[in-house]
Amino acid sequence: MAVVGTLVAAFHLAKTAGLVANARSFPTLTRGQSAPGRPRTSLLVPARDEARRLPYTIPGLLAQPAEEILILDDGSTDDTAAIVRGFADPRLRLSTGAPRPDGWIGKNWACHQLAQAATGDLLVYADADVTLRPGALDAVWAQLRRQRADVFSVFPRQQTGTLGERMLVPLIDENLLAFLPHQLLDLPIRAAAVANGQLLAFRRAAYEHVGGHAAVADQIVEDLELARLSRRKGLKLGLALGGDLISTRMYDGYRATVRGMGKSMRAAHGGSDLLLAASAAVNVTAYTVPWLLWRRGAAWRLAAVLGLAERLLANAKTGRGAYAEAALVPFTAPAALPVYALALRRTAVWKGRRYP
């Protein structure tokens, strides 16, 4: 067990080092960032059964200086369309999505239609649950320019309400900041390919060069696949944190979090049952076992403490605060096991649709 403890402690030391490095270098959107020369911009929002969220997120869209704001109703069964029609702005247009062809993931089909309808040279996709504050679009353009990016995405500040959300959702930021040094995006390393579909911006020429969403029509984790495809096509990726300007509450409760994370977990592990099982085992060993073996040696105690420190560093960098969440770290890996169990299934269900 001493050897295992040493390996676990080494894992945490490497992860902590990654977080410290990105705490200094990973860009964050801030109010007042701007750059000249922003091209005609289309804000594009796919929406399926988003009547609860849109009343809160549409005002943020309208606060941006985009030349057009397009929302596509993707077969909603609620009042999504009526909510959009209730806002008066000449830039805001609602369209009704066409029936989804065989072989297409619903969101990808909606995004494809939005791109066809858009007239901008900068295409900015935003999920319907993403809140933009004044200055967000200017900051996106400024960072895109600064990073010389063809494809640029933002990881919004994650808002959480329930205990289950607080255990699982922050893992998104923690893993990004620990394992992807931002400097890798400037190097010709194809494996350094990450994007976030919650807010994803393309120069029009870059979107067409990769083939748009049609190139990833059947991919449920379309943002990651678009990032990989962009890298293979020689395009430059850019990333930033949303800071105070872009935020989202992805899920409402533990069960919704498990369903949401479970639908993409399998694809993120290359569709491999073995990798999924290994990932689950590593997380339990790295974050829960050290507390059970606290008295077995300094390596286990170091691993336990660093696991807490990692959550504190990630929350500080993203601006979430909520530092008391660190106390949940020992319970996070067991709480994530249902996510892995869902990912081991051969199908994923999302927004009322079933995908292989």
C-alpha cells in the first residue's frame, strides 16, 4: 500500500502544479476588454424546451452588440417559442427547426441550421442556459484576437444550487485547469484540443473549413470533436474562463447532473468500457481512499490534503468562491459512480431523445 500511496501523492502533486500554473496563465474574460475590427456577429442559440431559462438569458443576449441574434426552436414541447416572441428587438429572430435527419444529434442539427441562417462573419454559439452580462461579447472578441484564434470557446462560471451539483459540476473546471496548460494551445500538439459548446465562437471561414456541425453530425460530444477536427485542419484554438461576464447553471439537482454528465462521459473516454472503469477506480483511489488510510503514512495524508487544495485553487481561479465545497471532495468520487454506470450503457438519452 505504501507504493500506491506514493503514486497517488505524485498524481496530486502533478495536478496541483498544473492548477498553480494555470492560475497564473489561463485567460479570464473581464469587463472592459475590447478590440477593434469586430466583424458582423451572429449570436446563435439552439433551444429545446427552454421556456424556464430563456426569460433570464435572453436579456443578456440583447445586451450584446451583435448585429443579429438567432434562436432556433428545436422541436420544443413547452412555451419556448412564445417566450422568444415576447421580446421586442429588431435583431432578434426566431426560427422553427426542421425535422432532424437520420444520423444527426439534435443539437448539432440545430446548430447547422443556425449557421445556414446566419449572415455574420463571426458565429457565436451560446447554449440557452448561458447568461451573458454587458461586455461579454466585446471580451470574447478581444480574447479571440489576442489569442489569434480561429475557433474560440469560453468555460462559463458554473453556478450550483444543490449538494449534488456542488460535488460534481466543479470537476469540469478542475480537470480543465489541472490537465490543460493554456500554453499548449500555442504549440503544434494535436492532443491539446479542447472546446466548450456552451459558448463557442468561429470565424466564418474557419467554420466552413472544418465542415461545420455537419462534420460532427453524429457526435454527442460535438464540441470536443470540433476541437480535434480544427486541430487536424491546422486551425488555432483559443480558450478563456467566463469570469464575471459569462455564467451558467447547467443542471438542476443531483439526478439531472448525473444524466447530463453521463451522456457525454462515454464519448470522453473514447467509448471504452475499460477506460471508464479505470477512471472510476482512479478517482476513488485518489480522492476517497486517502482519507480512509490517513494513518497509513505521510503519502496518503499528503494526497488527502492536496485533494482539498485542488478544489480551492480551481474555485479561486474561476471566481466561484464557495470554498467550503472542499469538504465535499472525499465524497465526490462515490457520488460520481452513477455517472460512470450511466456511461457504461450503450445509449444516451438527452432532451427526450435517445442516441447510440
